[in-house]
Amino acid sequence: MDPLRHPDLERLGRVLRDRLDETLDAEQQAALAASQRRRTLRDRLLDADDRTEQVLVSTSDGHFYRGTVEAVGVDHVVILDGDIERFIAIAHIVALEAR
């Protein structure tokens, strides 16, 4: 009999693989959660730019701007609404909704 084919070792191998899979899943979930906690508004705007998402931006002066993220700078975002480019300071953004 092949010592590596022993029924106890096969069962133990399955248990260890399952535990490893569970541990890896938990580690990935924890890493994702930690990453999302550290994301800034600028990071989210960059994601919206990459995905060409429609966004609704609310600013501290009470205005709302809807459009596609055209560009993201260090301190501003450019929202394209039709043919109109709006430059908005990230520091003035109160809320962001992306679709």
C-alpha cells in the first residue's frame, strides 16, 4: 500500500485544504475591508473615471452636478455634462453618488 494513499491521510488532507481555503477567504475579505476603509474620495473618483460611471456630486454650496468623470487631479475633478466641463474642488464635495 502506498503510504500517501492511506485513508486517514486523504481525510486529513481534505480537512487541511478546507481549512486553508476558509483561511484564505477570510484573509481576502479582511484585506478588502481594510482597503475600502482607507480609500479616499479621490480614489473613488478615480474609480469612477476608470469605469466611465455617471456621478452626481453635491458640493458644500448646495449645488448638484451630474455627469461623467472626465479627469481627476490632485485637488479637483472634472465632470463632463454634455459639452460642459465642470471643474470642482474635491475639498468642496460633500457627497458623491456613482452609477
